[in-house]
Amino acid sequence: MNKEDFFPQFEQLLLPWLGRAMKSFDFHLADELAHAGITLSKHQIILLRILSLKDGIPQNDLAFITDRDKTSLTRLISNMERKGLVKRKTCDSDKRVNNIFITQKGLEEAKMAFPLIIDEIDKIQQKINAKEIKTTIKVLKQIITFTDRKELPLIILK
């Protein structure tokens, strides 16, 4: 059977390159975090960032914000709870709702991880012309607008 490329223009499309760049950076960042002795995963860091901006978010809202299904988010929160990074608290007005809060340990871990992440981003961006960075950000904002995802939480778009 002959193999055929059903998507020959793939290499000339922007968004697949964005995905590749992010995956490459994710691997790089995981290595740098491990080298610094930080045991947080990318998903844990994202959750800590969200909770550091707005604490006490309902678990269902976090599932939407992080684009994770409820089962995988529950597993992530359970692991983070065991590490003492977050805590669940049942909502007083609706016992079916769990609000998620960042703990002091979670804040401390985040304060160690965030500067390293920013430093790694800066190291890479220093190799890119400032005008190109500005243009890329403009284009990415346009893509967000074109996808018409108005329901994206503002804390993600800051």
C-alpha cells in the first residue's frame, strides 16, 4: 500500500508550528524545573497560577478554565492536595460544590517556580527580535479573536 500525504501544506501552516513550539518549550521547561529541584508538573503550575490570581474557585470552573475533564482534574487536585499545595472546601451554600484554595505551601512552591519559568521564557525571547515578538503576540491575539472564544476566562488572557 502506498503512503500518501493527505495534508501536504501542513508545514506551511502557522498553528501546527505553534503546537510544536509549545511542546518543545514544555519539555525544555520540565528539564529546567527538575534541574532546579522543583517537582511541579506543567498542569500543577497552571493550577497554582490560576489559584494565586483568584483563590477559592469551584472545581467545575477549574475544569473549564484548564480545559480538563472532571476526572483528570479531580486526580490532579487530589495529587496536589496530598502534596499540601491546595485544599478543597465544600461550599457553604451548595454542599455539592468544592471550592479549591491554594495553601501557603502551594504559594511558596509557585513563588519558586514562576521566576524560573519567566527566566526561561526571557532566555528564549532574548534571541528573538523585539519587533518579531510584538508581531507574533499581535497575530496570536488575532487568532484568539478569530476563534470567537469569548467565554475564555479573563484570568487566562491577562
